[in-house]
Amino acid sequence: MDAPEILTEIIKRRKTEKVMCEAGSSINVAADIDKRNQIIVRDAVETAGWAPFHYNRGLDDIAEPWRAHVLWQDELIKLEDYFRNELKVTNKELDLIAGCNALVLVTWLPEFYSEPCRENSSRSREYQISRDEEHLAATAAMVQNLLLLLTAHDMGTYWSSGFKLREPAVLETLGIATEERFIAALFIEYPEANNDNAIRKAGNQRGNRSDKWIREVST
Ligand SMILES: Cc1cc2nc3c(=O)[nH]c(=O)nc-3n(C[C@H](O)[C@H](O)[C@H](O)COP(=O)(O)O)c2cc1C
């Protein structure tokens, strides 16, 4: 296959896989497999950051408008414990945490989200909104890059809105700054996970695709 064919194949192969395991049974792949996959995921996150972004966000001397917070196996076990014992979560959120091998929480950094920031700026409200929209759009491009790279490595992925993970108390526990806005909880399953007892669900919109949204302009 040539490069366009490979890229097309990966884009179409990517699909949502919600992997749910019984809480308390967090997948533990062997340490060497875990280590190898951590390197792949870490590299993929870095490469995903080659997504386009329009403005230098400039927070903490970082131009990119996004942040990625990565949780490996040990932290996932602690997270599951925190959800179960402190937040008293009993639903599928626990099973999703138990069913993944790594979790990447992606946030973006609006500039004009808070009222003081809006009011202290000389920019029009229209400009403020479009600038923030472009920070968000760039972050979504970064997330899709990451999904494609992980798919190319035969990893299972699920982009979730984050349910309880996006709640302020959880973000604080995970050391995520309050000015960050949550966009994705990306659940990752390693190819070697061998997770036979897991319940797997597809994305709700998977079968709803068409090409009717394309319009070739002729005036
Ligand atoms: C911004 C965003 C948020 C999403 N949040 C959720 C979610 O909270 N729960 C869920 O079941 N799927 C979520 N999804 C995944 C979609 O349901 C999924 O992409 C869609 O059903 C199409 O399926 P596919 O990814 O297999 O093509 C989200 C996708 C995006 C882009």
C-alpha cells in the first residue's frame, strides 16, 4: 500500500471500542509488555502534538493550546480505587477504568472563558469566541491524530466525554489546573491485553455515516 492508502485504511479502521471489565479486575499486562506499550503511547502523544494550531497560547511558555495527562497502569488502579471508595461510583465508569491499560485525559486552554478575562481584553467578543473556538478545534485535531496513531499500533481506543473524570474534584485530585477545559478521556487497550471476559460496545453513531454533508460549490 502507498501512503494515501495506508492513511485511508487507518482512518477507516479506527473505531470506538468501549472495553468494560468487572471493577476490581484491572487488567495487568506483564511488566515488559506494559513498558513497551507505554513507550509507544508516549511517542504517539508526542507525535499527535504535530496537529495544526493557529495561535500561540503561551501559557507556561507553551505554545500549544492543549494538555495531555497520561495515566499508566499503577495510576489507573489508584483511580479505580478512588472512584469506588471515595466517590462511591458503582456504574460502568468503574468498568471502563478497569478495562483500559492507559488513559489519556486531554484538555484545552481557552483564553476568554472566565468573565474577568473577557472583560480585561480590548478584543471584541466575536474575536474572543473565534480565538477560543480555534484553540478547541486544534485540540480536537490533536486527539484525532492520537486515535489514528494508536489504531495504527493495533490499540483499542475510546474517546469519551469523561463522565465523572471531568468533575472539578477529580481534576483537582489528578493535578489538572482549573483553567483547563476537558475535551477527551481517551481509554486505551493494548493489543496484548487478552481481555476475553470484557464487555465490548461500539460507538452509538458508528452506523450513521454518509457523504451527504459534502457539497461541491457551484455558483
Ligand atoms: C467529542 C466527543 C465526545 C465523545 N463522547 C462520548 C461519550 O461520552 N460516550 C460515548 O459513548 N461516546 C462518545 N464519543 C464517541 C462517539 O460515540 C463515537 O465516535 C461515534 O459513536 C462513532 O463511532 P466510531 O468512533 O466507532 O466511528 C465521543 C466522540 C467525540 C468526538
